[in-house]
Amino acid sequence: MSATLRIIGSSPAVPRPNGASSCYVLRSEGVTLVLELGSGALGKLIAKHDLAQVDAVLISHMHADHFFDLVPLRYALKYAVRRRSPLSVYLPPEGSKKLHAVVSPFAPRGSFFDGIVDVAEYSPDRTLRVRDVRITFAKTRHYIDGYAMRVRMGAQTFVFSSDTAPQPALVEFARGADLFLCECALGEAGEEHGRRGHCNANEAAAMAAQAAVKHLVLTHYPASQTASRLKHAAAGAFSGRITVADDGMEIALE
């Protein structure tokens, strides 16, 4: 069975109308992974996937548009979904402390997730294994510590940029991937001055070309942008297959 990527949420911190922030589902035979669970994503996720069948949730960094729906996830697992065991949620280093700080106003004893969600922190220097899937990490160029993910599912390789400005290390990390899911929060050609933390579509495409990936999927873009404009901007730097993500889309890792 080929691996598939489903786009649950493809918006940045300000969701596009009727959209959700970052959330993606990777599936292969017998394995379902959720990458990111940003604002507004849970409802869209449970419309397409049974939470009882999800093997793990992975969070790249602790910005709200990437993890805030872990809170309603807990409620869903407590009151609406029957699982045989708690759902594994993997956070970046120091993520547990930040997550518990978010829920502390209404769960001051620190037991909000206990017995429902198994919260752990991955080590960026080690391979994380979820059943037969191997996930490795690379630090991104962002405003806080965050990590790109390289996921090996059978014969197919998927790389997720997380939030990042262009950097050579990410090019090497993504090299040869079957599918490279890359953010373009700056739209088709936006610029950042001073400290950088995001890409535009042309920069994302340039990294894809340098990494010789097979398929570039642009995501995490604002409502001011259209798919045609983003694709046109990316095509100037990358001659391979280009897709602009939208919520509900399903893509095979061919």
C-alpha cells in the first residue's frame, strides 16, 4: 500500500476562511500518524479519521497554530472515543512544560492529560520509531526552536519543513524525498527583514530543487494568496511536480 498524505489544515496562524491551521495525516498500511494539531484542526480531523486508529501525534514546535487543538483532542478522547491505550503525543524538547502551562488555568494539578494522552518529548538527535515507521528530525530556522521531520514509511520518504526560513541544512535533510511538504507563509514572494522564520513560495521551491525531491507541496499560506499564484512562483525555481495544499486534499506518495 502506498503512503498517503491528507491535508487537514493548511493555514498559518490566521486561518483562511473555513480553514484550519497546520495538521496533516500520513497513512500507510496499518499506521496512521498526525503531524501537528493546530487551531481548528480537530473537527476536520475527526470528520475523516477515527481517533481510535491514530498511532501517534507529532508536534514540530510550540506555536499555537501547531499544537493548540491538543486541548480539544483530550476532551474527544475522554468523552467521545474509546481507545485501548492512551494516544501517544510527541512534543519537541521542553514542550511538555509549555503544554501544561497552557492548561494550568483550568487544570492546576497537572493531571489534565493523564491516562488519556501519553505526552512525551522526542530527542531531535535520535530516530523515533512508531511501529514500522522511522522519524528523524532537523532543527529549523524559526523564531523558537522547531524541528523538520523526515518520515520513512516502507519504501517512501516524506519530509515536512515545519516553520522555517530557507537554510542549507534543510536542503540536505530533504534530499531525495518522494514528497516535500514545505511552508510558504510569506506567500509567493514576501520578504522578512531582520530575524527570519518563514519562506516564500519561490524559496521553498529553490530548496526543493536543490534537494532533488520528486514532489513539492506548498502549505501554511495566508488567505491573500491563491493556489495559481503560489504555483507559478514556485515553478520559477522547481521543475518537478508542484501541488498547493488545501484542506481535505489527499495526495499519494508515489
